[in-house]
Amino acid sequence: MPVTYSTPPNGDRPLLLPIGPSLPDAEAQVERADAARNRRLLLDAAQQLVREQGVEGLTMDELAKRAGVGKGTVFRRFGNRSGLMRALLDHSERKYQEAFIFGPPPLGPGAPPVERLVAFGRARLLDIEVEGELHRAAEISEGDGRYTGAPYNLLKSHVVLLLREAGVDGDHALLADSLLAGLDAPLLMYQMRVLGYSREQIGANWDRVVARIVGAPA
């Protein structure tokens, strides 16, 4: 059963779901505001490095230089490069979730459901184009468990919601799986890097697939 998201009774924003395993108990405690802010700044800098230089350009040394901190600070925060990669992927996924749950339209609320569905795929394509190695490694490592985990089912629930709002006939959960299959990182990277399709070509095809499913003009 897909998970759903909703605003808590106190009016706070809904909790976003991490894509990786929970942090150890010592790290799972609530961070002080300044520590959480500094961690986000480091991850924003890491994300920018990946977008500019690719995954191979993201090293502990380069991140320290880009963020203007000592290398020891980076190691204390993430442990090693593997820990940094896991944290960065979680950071990227949370930003994506944040955007489609309560960001500005058309990805976030306020736009018609079909426009939101198109924007959902387009935003994912951009993430995969610039951070594909991170996403591919995560999806492969999850194996079949990917489809029963909360992160995937949050995406699926969102797509199901948009299909229902658009008045689409059929099994919404099955249609959502079919749509999300086209956004899997290994497939998208194969299409871009081996078959030579551009992100714009794949995005235009996504638009056509969505239009066919919802019965709108292509």
C-alpha cells in the first residue's frame, strides 16, 4: 500500500522521507539549528560541485575549499567520501520531495494536475542528468526493496494523487509504477550516455507519455 503524506495537526510541514538507512542513534538526535544549517550549506556546496564537475569532482578536499571550511570539518561531519555521497543523495532527494509537496507551481501545489505531472518528470530528469551516478548506485543497491520502501512509495503516492485529480481512468497505482519506471536512473543514464538522447528529447517524450495516459492532446 503506497504511503501518503499530509500536513501534521500542528500545521508544520510534512516530514520528508530519507532514501537511505536511518542515522545511528548518536546522530539521530535533533541537531542544533546552527549545526543543521551548516550541514545544509555543506551539502548545497557538494551538490553544486557535482553539477559542475560530476561525481568524480566531489572530494573532501574540494568540498572544504568550496565551502570555505577546514577539511577536518568535512570529515567530522560525514566521516569519509562514502558517507558524504550517501548524505548528498539524501539531501538531493529531500529537496525534490520538498519541491513537489509544497514548492511553487507547476511542480508544487497550485497548478493543474497534468502540468504538475509533467513538471514532476522534468525535474527528475534534471536531477538524474547531473547526479545520475548517485541515484543509479542507490537504486541498484536497494534491489527489489526499492519498490517496497517509503521513499519510492512517496513518489508513487504523489503520482497516484495527480492521476486521480486529472480524472484518469484505470488502475492508478499500476499507471504510477509504469510512469515511474521511465524515470529510473539506470534507464535514463543509458538513454543519455549510450543511446545519445538529450534530456530535452527524453523530456519531450515524457510529456507525450503523460498526455496519452491522461487523454490530453499530445
